[in-house]
Amino acid sequence: MQDIQQVMVFVERLVAQDIGKAVKILEETPRKDAAAILANMSPESVAQIIRRLQTSFSATLLEERNVESAASILTSLPPNQAASIVMHLSTQSRDRLLPHISGTLLEKIRDLYTYPEGSVGRYMSTDYLTFLKHEEAGDVIEKIRALASKKTFPASYAYVVDDDGILQGVLNMRDLMLARPEQPLSSFMIANVYTLHCFLDRSEATREMAKRKYFAAPIVDNENRILGVIKAENLLTGLKEDVTADLLKMVGAGGDEKTFSPISFALKKRLLWLNVNLVTAFLAAAVVAMFEGIIAKITILAIFLPVIAGQGGNAGAQSLAVVMRGLVMREIPAKRVRELIWKETRLGAINGVAIGIVTALIAWLWHGNPWLGLVIGLGMILNLAIAGLAGSSIPILMKKMGIDPAQSSSIILTTVTDVMGFLAFLGLAVIFQDYLI
């Protein structure tokens, strides 16, 4: 214990004189002893050391401190580095620590690590090697040997970063071994590094990595700051499950339902949404029932109801797919939500004009009544404009309410397009009924 106390005093003095040597001493010290050395050092000195240590090692050392001290140290670090260290903590340590973190740092942690489903950020590993670009080859080789002896050497590439954690290059181990001991990493690293953005869709990342035949790639944020690594095998594993889960959710089945899931499990996942769909179907039927009189007079209107429903559903699904992708990839800032909804509504109206003209001509030529063509054409314009509005706004509203936008969004969309489409079409038929009979 006395030896550790002496080393602590020595390291704390060394921090002010040569921070690099202080870090080297701790890296070569067993983790338990290193944690004991830092336990009684000032938070300012610990913060300086933590900035230069491997992320996983930093997390281990911080777990030995009380939560108030650990929170104080993290607050003094760059937010991205602090967030990375937090994600390396054990679940219990993280749960104890987060209530003591607030303000900008907490928002940054949530923003950086709340990755959308299907993005590579969800599947990356935070177990990777980074070294500062000004570190010397001899020191790095010693660090790698020390990590290997502790069995904490990640099976991945070793990356070179600057003091802010921004990716600068990747190390070729052959070049590292052949470099002079005093040679800085920046002089022989490979500068052009292939990276994946943390919000990139996993299927797209899989295709890109398959082309290049890499077994792993670094994950970076908008500032090219390294956040983690992902292996090709992890991208491929479960990719099919992600795709099928979203398809299942959109139609009201459980995303975790498998082909041979027990009947009782499948019933719990499906029956609720089937009943919801039944209610919405009756809403559409109620709208048609409101116009029972006009349909009885002009039975030809019933023929075009499936056309209205089908086109509205398809147009809405197009908008829904575009907006869902935008939400997943975080391409929709809050200040541009109205702009997006207005754009999709206008696009729906323009498509409605094009499809409405074609439909109107078909109805006119089929039944010889231009007024019928006018009614179906105007109904199509209104229906597709509403479909664009609904398809773009439903997922955004669901997300704002804290509901997964993929969860049964198509059921809600179909209800809106059917109800509003029938209202528009049959309402116009009532207005022009004198010309249709």
C-alpha cells in the first residue's frame, strides 16, 4: 500500500512535467494497481491522464472512483471521448453514473449513442485500438505487447487519432515493426482510411465492405471522430432479421416473431393489431355507408372505390417509405419537418393530377360520361394529396409520441387514405349527382 502511495505521488508530479511518461507508467501497471494509484489523485490530474489512455482502460479506472468524482472527470473531457468511455462502463456503473451527469454532456451522450435501428452504430464494437499520431513507434510496440499480455488486445486494426479523437490513419503492423523506435506514427501510417458513418444503413455498409473485402472498418461521426469498429461478420449476422422485423412491424406482427414461434406468442403479437385494423376497416365502411343513397342511385360509383383506395394506399406508402428512411438516417431536422410534409403533400397533389387525368379519361371513355371522369379525376387529386400528407406526417407524429414509427404505421396510413379518399370521391359525387344520373 505504501508503494502504491509513493507511485501515486510520483505520477502526480510527473503529470505536470511529462504527461507522456506518466501515462506510460500507468499503462504498464496492472489495472487494479493503476486504479489504486489514480484513486487518490486529484480529478484534474486524472482527467489529463484519462485523455491519453485507451478507452476501455479509462473506463476500468473510472469504475474504481466514486460517482461524483468520475462525473467531474468526464465533464472535463471532450464530450465524444466522455461518451465513449461511458459506453465502456459496466451496466451497473453506467446506471449509477448517468444521474450525476447533466447538461450538454448528457445530451451529447444520448445523441451519440442512441443510434437508429438498422444503422451500423447499433452494431459496432467499442473494443478497438487507437494511438495518438505523435506517439513513437517503439512506445506503441511496447503498449501492444502489454495489452497482449493482459489478453485485452482486440482482433482489429490499430488506428491513429489526434488529441481530439479525430481519425488520422490506420497502422500497418509490418510498417510499425520496421519503423525506427523514435519515429512518430504520423510519418508511416496509412492516411486514407475507409470509414463508415455511424448512421449508415447496415445493408448499405454490408455491400460496401463486401466490395472492398475488409474484415472490419472504423465507425465515425460527422467530424470523422472514431466511435467504434464493426466487423463484416457482425454486419451479415442478423441483417435478414432486421429487414424482416421492420416488415413485420409495419403490418402489425411482432418484429421478434420467428417462422416457428409458438402459436400463443404469435397470437399476442398479431391479434391486437388485427383488431385495430378491424376497427379502422369499419371506419372506412362507415364512410361508404354515409353515401349509401348516392351509391344506390349511381351504382357505377362502387366500381371506382377500389381504384381510389388502391391508388391512395400506394401513394401514401411511397411517402411513408421515404420519411421512414429519413428518420432512421436522421436526415430530418426538427426545423425542416413542416417543409418535408409540405413537399410530400405537393408531390402527392402533382401525382394526383397526372393519375387523375388518366383515370378521368378511362372513366369517360368507359361509360361515356365526362362528368364521371371529372368526379373521379378530382377525387384522385384530393386522395393522393391527402396520401402524401398522411404518409409523411404519420411516422413523424408517432416518433414525437414516443412510439416506434415502424410499428403498424401502414395500418394507420391505410385507414387515413381509405377514409379520406372515399370522403373526397363520394362527396364530389353528391355535389355533381345531377350530372351523373
